[in-house]
Amino acid sequence: MNKKILASLVIIGILGFALGWGTYSYFSDTETSTGNTFTAGTMDLKLSNDGTTWTDGVTATWTSPSNWAPGETVTARLHIKNEGSIGAYWLYIGIKTPVTGELCSQIIITEFVIEEYWGGYNHIDWMATSYGPWDTNGDGKLTLAEFAQYAGTDHPYGFMANGDEWTGTYDPSAPKILPAGADITLRMTFLFNPDAGNEYQGKSCSFDLTVSIWNGYPGAYTQVGGGSPNYAYGY
């Protein structure tokens, strides 16, 4: 056999052996991780007039008797529940749309209370006596018209767990104002101005109250109440 052909066959044999050794010299095994899923939590706000039936919205929470007279009051509770899986850091309550009707200037809000927090503190004590923009005429009283003027869509009254309202920082591990599965109660009382004149006979007014919850920091608010939870107003 030609020496050159023999040498070539030897080289090919060596390469084949090397390739075979490199391919088959290690054991191996492969398994699969399955069912990898990311799922977002939920925030599901529900309201109730009686604390038993929860729906996305309620009507006629506050209604007066047909013969409502000056000096008489109407008190009712709005129950607020977070049926989602994410706790709410902020809770906002305000007037969704402008109040309609002439009677709004003669209805005085005497109670605005979250019954489960601050020992039943009445926030009207602060709104009507401590901060000017709410009590527009400075008489120490807060009418429905005044509340609607300042607590509209851009200025709801806010409640929060803790944090720095100026910078928007907060502790995600802190207790939430409305934890998942929890509910709280807003109590409001309205007084028909005892000094209302005859021109208000037969007059009426209506309004929509809006409630919203957030798990983050949605806007600029100024803290007015200490401790945890705190309360604030929007601007």
C-alpha cells in the first residue's frame, strides 16, 4: 500500500477515535421545570349600606324623610370592604360630581367618622375649625356645599397607613389602611340648618360620594393627622 495512503488512514482513524471520545465520554440527563406562572394580585372594592350585602356600588345611603325639617338630622353608615388579595395603602373619600340643588347650602355635616380608627375621631372637627379651605365662610361649620367644593375629584379626603406624603415614600410592610378581606365603616351625619328660612321649603339636593383605594401612592397629599393610620387632604 502506498505509504501516503496508509499515513492518511492512520490520521483519519485517530481523528475518528478522538471525535468519538469527545461525544460519548460524559453521562448527561435533562429535566424540565413546568408550570412557571406569574399572577398579579387584585384590589376589589365593595360597598354596602347594611354591612351584609356587598356590591360594586350602592344607592340611597343618605336619604331624608319627606318631611325633613330645620334642626333635624340624618345619620347613616357606608360600609367599605376590600375583597381583593392586595391591601390598600390609601383610602379616598370625596364628592364625585357637583352637588345639585339649592338645599346643599343649608345641610351641615356634623359627623365624618371612620368608626374603626382613631377612637371614632370626628374629622369634621378638623375640617370645619382647623383648616380654612374647607370652611369657606369661616363660621366653624361645614356645609354639604362647602364639602363638595373642596372635596371634589381633585381633593378627596384621604386616609393612609404611614409614610411621607411629601415624597410619596412608604413602608410596603406597614399595616394597610384597608387590608385584603377587611372592611371599615364611614359614618356621616347631616343637620338641616335650624336657621333655614321659608325659601328652602320643598327644596332638595343630591350628590354622589366616591370611594377609592390604592396600594401605592397616587398623588400629592398633605398629612394632617399623626399616628398610624394617618389622614390627609389632597391639593
